[in-house]
Amino acid sequence: MKQCIIALAAVSIWASMAWAADTMTFKASLGDVTFNHKAHQEMLKDCSKCHEKGPGKIEGFGKDWAHKTCKGCHADMKKGPTSCKECHKK
């Protein structure tokens, strides 16, 4: 029974990664933000860096969350956009 539960959990995590959108666009007042989900998945290899509560929509996602989490990660890793115009495209 324990092996079955572990296998089911592994399959559900894999399936959520396999069906996740490659690129997502978020509407914002300063201009749309296009996010390459697949590239982040492949680079980070740890979904919990963004999806703390598991696969799916991010609880509390919005401007404040993105500015803190995304921009903060980009600054920490010294990789990725950190200025307004680099993310928000008109």
C-alpha cells in the first residue's frame, strides 16, 4: 500500500509538470509580463521555490508576490530581469 501511494504521488507530480504551460502571459497595468515556465522548471528543478503548497496555481500570486519572489530570485541568482521594462512589455 505504501509503495502504491508513493508511486501515485510521483505520477501526479510528473503529470503536473508535463502538462504545465510552456509560456504564460500575465496582464499588468505597466505592460504584460510573459513568463517562460518551462525554462524555469528546467533550470530550477525545484517546483517548491515558487509552488510552496504543491503543483498548480500559486496562492497569493499577484504584483506584490511576483515583485518579491521573482525579482528577488533573479537578484539573488544574478540572472534574469530585475527592472520594470525588462519584465513589463507594452
